[in-house]
Amino acid sequence: MAPEIAIEICVDSVDSAIAAQGGGASRVELCADLFEGGITPSAGMIELVRSKLSIPLHVMVRPRGGDFFYTDEEFEVMRRDVEVAKRLRADGVVLGILDVYGNVDIERTRLLVEQARPLSVTFHRAFDMTADLFRGLEDVCAAGADHILTSGGEPTAVQGAQTIAELVKKAAGRIVIMPGSGITAENVFQLIAETGAREIHAGASRTADGPMQFRNSRIAMGSVPGREYQRSLVSEENVRKLRGALSAAG
């Protein structure tokens, strides 16, 4: 019998982490600021989420939004955040570093991978921003990471399924290719069938109205007006449907 497909759920709160576990997630990736694609969560958030979960916890290590070329100071921040994740009993870290030409920064990535051990290391979707995905695959393998999170260089993993399948084939078991972006219960089985991937990454979230009764609609605290009164939460039911779709397909 083939092993169960691993489902990693991306979360940015304690409530979402608990919902992911309740719905049958294999592990969670903990981030802050998912509107920026995810950055490093606070030590307090890591510590509390760790205390609530029995499944593995992987922590995003990304010092800011934007591109993935980092200054020496930003790299030092990443190095220290890896140490924080280890100290707070994370099971893995999620990171990605490129040079100005869109190549994987092998040397810096390898340094963080070595520092992170014995934790698992995922090279995140900075991979999709590389100039050549197949050269990037070899570079990430050379740096020693365990997983690559990718949409196949397309906006969603479904759109990039053919490329993901080629990456899985070329990886040849050296590293786990994990599709992510736009994966739902409705498309997950087709994606697995087309790519041969054995792990997936999903959001499984829903937008909920916040509990505030008084609302000042004239002021926005961020760049998206109205976000002050909305919350994006992982839906336990969506995770359960995702797991169910894979189980029903055998």
C-alpha cells in the first residue's frame, strides 16, 4: 500500500494551527503576514503554537516581504531566527535565498541548512522566482535542503502541474518536491495523479468577519482598506475535505 499523502497547511495564528491539526493536517507551516507571502513569526507565536500541536511544526524564516536577495544584516537576522526556531522546538524551517540574477544562493542556503540541523529544511517558493527551475533544483539539492515548495513557476500548482511532474522525475528521490498554491479538495487528486508528488502544501483558509462592533471605515491600518475588520482563518472543514478527497481516491 502506498504511503498516505502528506498535507502541510500554512497558518498564521494559533487558532488556524489548531484547526489544521483538527482537520487532519500532517504538519503546519507557521508564518506571519501571509498577505506578504509569509514572513518569520514571533517567538511568542512559535512557542504557543508548539504547545498546542502534536503534529510537526515548520517555521518560516523570512526577514521581510519582497524579493529574496538579502543583505548581510538580513542574513544575520535569518541565522538568528533559525536558532530561535530550534530553541522553541520547531521540527523544521522554511527559507529561500537568491542572488541578484535569480539563481539559488547555494553558499548561504547551505550555511542555514547546516545551522538548522537536525531540523528539516524546506526551500520555499523563492524557487519559483529563479531564472531556471531545473538549475534551481540542482542548486537546492547541492545546498542540502529536504523539500522544495513550488507551483512549477506558475501562479498555481494546477497550472504548473506539467513542470512539477518533470521536477519530481528529475529529483529522483534526492529531495521532496511539494506542490503548493491553489490546491483544493476539488483539484488535489488530479494534481497528485499528474505530478506523482507525495506531499502537498495548502492554505485551506476562509475569510471571516471580525467581532468589532464599532468600526472606523475612514482609516486603514495597512495597504488594503477594510482588512482591519476581516480575519483569514484556516477552516478545519476545508482541511478535512482535502484529506477526504485524497482518502476517497485511494
